Amino acid sequence: PLTPELRDSMQQAICELEAVPGVSGIAGDCGFLINYQKDALSLSKKVPCFISALLQCHLLASMFAPDEIVLVLTANEDSLKPSFKKILSACNVEEKDHDRFVVKGCQDLPGFEAV
């Protein structure tokens, strides 16, 4: 959960983005932001927020054949994998499709050390 300080910072950032003319949505660039999606939605007053690419898992499950596998690359497999099935459920992916998503970490690849 967000601390009060982080929630205030998120609210300020969302308000600033909503005030920019032409902004029609707020997106994030880290899958781990899924943990704060509900917070972002509750703080946004004018535009939709979709701050994690993992929100697309439901769409991916419906786009591909039931026997096709979806590879999810992450900066740190050990951090994501333990809660991934719970995340899939929160993103409305049916339980029967959970095993179609394979999580692989990039933490040991050159260039990902700083992530």
C-alpha cells in the first residue's frame, strides 16, 4: 500500500497531468505499478489511468488461441512471480488461462543491472 506521502505525491502528479491540455489518459511504464492501479484510479478525476502494461493480460488472453503461450518479461522475476497469478486474477484473466502466461526475468542480462 501507498504511504500517505506517496499517495499525496501520486495525487499531485495525476492532477498536474490532468491539467495539461489534450491529455486523454495517464499511462505508466512499469509492470510493478499494477500494485498502485486502484490508487491511481481513485485519485484520477478527469482521465483514465492505466499505469501498468500487465493490465493488457486480459486482452492478450482473448487475442491468442487457448494453446498459445504469452511471455511476460520483467526486470526481476523473483519479485513478480510469487504474486503473478493474483495479479492476473485482478486483471480479469480467467484462472484457466493463468498457465498460458510465462514470467521470465531479465535481471541477469547485461544492461538490466541498474533496474
